[in-house]
Amino acid sequence: MLPDEHVAPVIDTCSGRSVLGAHASPIQRIGAALPFDHPRHLQAHHWLVQEAWLLDAQDYTAWLELLTDDIHYLMPSRVTTASGAGFDTTPGMAHFDEDKYSLERRVARFRTEHAWTEDPPSRLRHHLSNVRTFATADAQHVVVESATLLFRNRGDVHAGALISAGREDLLRHTETGWQLARRTIMVDDAVIRMQNLAIFL
């Protein structure tokens, strides 16, 4: 295990500064990353792989069941700043800033004739790596850090597109198993070159 001084900085969840995130759980990680053979890490890794499979299959109804009622789903807008600026996101702006209701509405729209951006549907592949799990002060929660690379292709003319991002998730253990209570997505591009963002990361 790497010594504590090599632990990556905590991702700012930004939820407290968002209107839709005001209800989100404020629980944060504590200590260094759990060992890779720790039961909580193995459970969290399994959860992420299963979620990625559902997103690739575009089984969004099943995916919604993995989310808590107080979910906050956030992807801030990144900006390029000088070293020492103290920020790399645009305050008050985000590509995604959603709660359970807005996520449900997005999924419901996919089932209508007005979902032009996903009819025909995209071909998706979520690649996961660098998964680390952290304990919290509440035994029913873990914080999970991961890297994700999404390949997306739609139609037969345009080349496929990639989005690379780091994520910090808060997983909560419930009566039905682990559920996602908070997700902050820090995309690695300041300018998103994908045609649209009618997808989930």
C-alpha cells in the first residue's frame, strides 16, 4: 500500500454549492484507501462493474434502482487555470447537476418518440480502472474513487468519441444492497467534443 502522503487529493463533491445537491449526503472519506482485498473494496468494485454493464446495455430502468432517493449526480464544467489558482471548475456551471427526479425524467424521455439523440441508440462501452475505496465515519457508507473511459459511437458516418473522467462515488448500504447516493464526475476535457451528452457516466 502506498504511504499516506501519496494519497490523491479528495475530489470536491461540490454538492453543497448546488441547488439540487443541497439535500445530498455530506459524508466524506476518512483515512487511506482500503486494501484491495478488503471485503468493502471487493463489494464496491463488483457494484461498479455491474453498473457499467447496465449502462452499456442501456438498461436504465434497472440502473435507476441502484440510486438512492437523495442521489446527487454532478459533472462540473472544467476550466484550465494557472498553477495555484485554487480552482479548476466553473462556479455554478455543470454539464450534469441532477437529482433522482431529473434522472428519472431523462430516462423516461428515452422511451418517447422525442428522444432523437438516442434513436437509433448509441453503442456504448464503459471502461473502469484505478478503483480505490475509503471508509467513512458511517459504517453504512463507503467512498469509491475510480477512473472511467467511455467510448460512444452512433450511426455509420461519424467516428466514435471518447470521454475520460475521474469519479468519486458515495455508496450506501441499504436493505436492497449497495446504492449510489452521490456521484461527482471530473471530466478530463475542458471542452467536450462529443455531439451531445445524452448518456450517463
